[in-house]
Amino acid sequence: MRYELTKDLETGNIFIDDEHRQLLKAVNDLLDACDKGEGRDSVQKTLFFLTNYVKNHFANEERLQQKSSYPNYTSHKAFHDKYRQDLEGMAAKLNPQNISVGDLTALNHQIGILVSHIRTEDKKLGQFLQKNK
Ligand SMILES: [Fe+2]
């Protein structure tokens, strides 16, 4: 299965949606690697991408929220902070010489959390930004 920015994942904000597309592309690359039996090799690459991506993308979202006085800023940022921390912890623990199926599962789990955040919280943010243009 490949990820696509389907309607349920669209926030309606072109900047946010564009960045989400980049994320889904990285996830699809990982899934392709898994199909080819190269999932373990891709774990480090994807985790490295994701850690950097999250840093920039979350900062961009937070800036938009502050600029528009988004009422859920505090809770949204709390999620971002925790997620950033969890990913960094994962990256720090990863042993590139010995990547396990467990690492791949943990990465998949993190991706799932982020996609469901997009579907719920980012979507709410998108709706708010639309209304308060
Ligand atoms: Fe977010």
C-alpha cells in the first residue's frame, strides 16, 4: 500500500499539504524498500529524514499557528514536542550496524502516529486557517 494525500489527509493549506506530501513520499520510499526486502537498510535513512523533516515542518506549522492566534496552539505544540523527543530518542538508540525488524516496526509505529495527527489535529488547524484568512 502506498500513501497518498487523500481528502481525509488534506488540510487545505497549500504549504502544510505540500510538506505532508514530502513526508508521504519518504514513507512510500520506505515501503518500496520493504517490498524489495531492503526495509532494514532504509530504516536509518528514513529515520534521519523524518527527524529533520519534523524539526522544520513542525516549526513551520507552529509559526502559522502563532501568526493566526490558533486557539489549540498549546496542545498542538505539546504533541509536536513529545513527538520530536520520541523520534530523537529513537535515532539516538539506533545502531546502524545492527538494524532489527523491531526498529522497522518502531519506525512504522511512529509514522502511523504522525499520519493520524495529520488526519485529526492538522486538519483542524487547516480548517481554522481557512476560516481566519
Ligand atoms: Fe501538526
